[in-house]
Amino acid sequence: MWYFLHSLQDKLPNIALLASGGGERAMAGLLGSLVALSKSDLLDCMLYLAGISGSTWCMASIYKEPNWSCNLEAVKDDFVQRLLQSDVSFKKKLLTLKKYYRQKDNFSLTDIWAVLVLSKIVKKIDESTLTSQRSRHSKDPYPIYTVIDMQSRFDKLEAEKFVEITPHETGYSIPGAFVDTSCFGNHFDQGVKIKDQPEMDMLFLQGLCGSFLADLEKILEELLPLIKMLMLHELDVIGDHSSSEIKQTDIHSLSDPHVDEAGEVLLTLVELNLLVLRKEDPSSHIQILNDLLSGKLDKEKNEKLIIMSKEMNKKDIKEYTLHICSLHSYWNLTCSEIWTVIVKCIELVTHWMWGTTYNFLYNMAAEEVSPSILKEEKRHYVDAGIDINSPFLPVLRKERHIDIILSLDFSETDPFKSLIKTVDMCKGLHIDFPEVPNDLDDERDDPKDFYVFEGPNAPTVIHIPLFNKTNCGDKEEIGKWRKTYKTFQLPYDKKMIDDLLEKAGMNIKDNKEKLLTEIQKVIKRKTS
């Protein structure tokens, strides 16, 4: 009996389902695809589910349910219903932000992004951990979350760029250097844990995976007003104003004792940054800051502040902002804990410091890993969509023996960009991967709904663009759908979600027979 089962297992293909990034579009697109795979009796064939960026938001939600694939329709309904709920309260966000700040050595912009922005999209602050799911998904594809090591990217260390996070281990997919996921983020030296850190929760994981939704200015346009609203909420509590009243007013119109001076300084500073970002005249706010801090600083610091504020543009707003933040201990103001946290938030936004995490490989001897990684006490991990917007590299680990990759592409524009970049990366790393024809450029704006790429000793890659000529129509209609579902925009309404679920599902339903054909081809090849 054992021999029969072992022989049968050798003939069955190992299939990895890949979901690209794309914000809420990718989150809903993956959900629709999974439902369609389940209805087509194909979901049971998937051994792995690897996600990146927005698709990980879907994964984090459905994997909260034990063996979710057995009850996917109900899971989908609950998920969609939550997406249509109101935002998480600012009180809850403030409490979570304070908790992260108190407990973590490496409080970073990712913490702020997860609490203020990510929770607004997924409508939940999920404090459970990935490791708590280890024994809850025996009937589901094994989940792989993907991020990128920013220092490795900067140093052009291709083999160490992609970092995978699973319920059991976290680390560098290609070299094979891992740590138990429960210990990811702990302080290590020479492989010995010297200080515990709180285990990464699912909210932070989603923020880590999904933090590259737009360029710097668009992210600032999102973050700075939210930091402002966070402060207004705290001032609301201090002054006992109603939420509606505080949201409609300006801090400078509130009278003592409702506003302490620390809050006024910080809110003015955030408003100043917004004015510079929007290319509006910041001089009035510079004057307010000078007046607020006049007489509260020693002569040298006060003179430096005035000199710095004579002219203001995007280049020197960074220096000015950091200078103001550095003075908070000299303000001689009522500087409560929340203002200390806000100062840190403003500093991190200004420095643009994402995903700061202790390096579990610090000072280790590991020949398979680049020496420069071993010398760094900390690493910075961010959304892998900044490099390749699909998690091909983790599933190409040689130990996984993948036969078929089903690639769902939810990119906003070019549906082949990640595929082509993966081809080039695999050539440099000597990883078997099928060639991709050069003439795909002609189909970027008018793709088909099903592509198959094959190569010697390489897995079969099936690539499915979300919006295509089959489920949308001509090039003009595809363009309209792409324009409707942009990566960085307000949360989708019910109709948008339902329409997107349908489009994604069509790509699976319409190609069920083609998918079965490719699976059968691999079985035949393995059998022979």
C-alpha cells in the first residue's frame, strides 16, 4: 500500500498558485479566482499559494479560517461584508500604535502604515500571529508571503532579494537561510537569540507585504493627513470636543486648556509638510512655529530655527522637520506619550524608514549568504512589488520541485512585466525557467486570457492577466477597466467588488479545460 501511494505521489504534479500585487484589485481578484477554482474542482490541486503585496491581504483574511477551502463561499461572503464596513476607530488605531511603539525596538514606518492605512483598507486590526495557523490548514494550499530585502536590492544581491514568510520559517528563498517564523524579528548575534521581540502579528505582516502602492508623494498624501487626524482625535479626547466638531475645525482656533502646546507644534508641522508637498505657500505655518517655540529654546537653537525657515522647498523641508522633532525635549511643554509617538512617526515619515527588523543572520558564518548581509545588525523589508510584482522566486526553491506555476496577474498596466523580469533574474541565478517570447509587447494593452510557457527542465508557467480581451472585450474596454480599478484609490464599493470578483472568476471558469489539459500533460510526462 505504501509503495502504491508513494508511486502515485511521484506522478502527481506539484502546482503553485501565484498571485501578483495590485492593492485592493489584487485582494479581490485573488478571492474571485479562488472561488472559481473551488467551483471548478481545481483548488484541491494547488500545493502552494504564494502572494505578494495586495494579494497577501486576501490571504491573511481567508487563512484566519481553519481549512477555509472547504467552506470558501461563506468565507468569501464574510470577507466581502467586512470590506464594506466602516473604518477601524481612531481610538483602536491609537492604542495599537502605542502598543507597537512601546513593545518594539524597531518601530518603523511599516508600523504606522499598517495601523493608519492598511486597517482602513482591510477594515480590521488583526493581532493574531502567522505561527498560530501551523496546524489549521491541512486541506488548504500552503501559504507563502513574500517581501523584499531593500539592502540586498540596493547592493544588487539578486539571490538574497526575495524573502519568504510562512507559518513555519522565514528567510531567503534561494540561498536557503531561514529562521523559525516565531523568532523573526528577535535580536540575534552569531545565531544566538539575545533579546526577544513581540512576534509579528498579521496586521504588521500585511503592512510589510503591502506597503508599495504608489510613489513617494502619493503615499505622503495618504499618510500625513492620517497622522493629522490621529492628533485631532487625541485633542478631541483632551478637549472633550465631539468628533464631528474637531474634524471640521483647525487646531489654531481651539482655545486653552483644550490644546497643549506640544500638540499644536506637531500638528502645525504636519500641516506645513502638506503645504510644501502640495506646492502651496508655507510661510504662515513657519511663522506660527517660530512664535510657538520662541522663548522656549536657548538662543543658539532659536537662531538656527529662524535661519532654516527663511526659505522652504521640498529639499529642505526634510532638514527643517527633523530639526523641529529633535527639539521636542527642549520645548518645556506638556509632552505626553502620544506626542512622543507622533514625533517618532513624523521622523520616520521624513527619513522614509520602512520595515526595520533585526537580522537573524547577524555575525553568523554562512557561506551560502553574501558577507555584506552577515555584517548588518538590522535589515529593511518592504513590499516586493517594488522589484518584481509576482512571487515566482520563492516557489522556484529547488526543494519544492514545482511542476506547474499558475500565475494570476493583477498588475495595473503591463501584465507581462513581472514575467519578463523573472526570466532575466532566473538566467542570472541559473534557475530553470521557460523563455518568454519577445512579441508579447504587442499584447500589453490587449492580452489574451491564457498563456502557457514551457522549457527544458523548467516548470510549466500558465499566465492569466486579470483584464483581457475575453472577459472585457477590445483594447478600449480593457483600458476602461484598468482605469476604474487603480492600485491606489479609495476602498471599493460593493458593485466594484462584485464586478471584480466576476471578472477574475471568468478567467478560471472559461479556461478550466485548458488548465486540465496542462495538468494532464505534466502527469503524462512524469509517468513516462
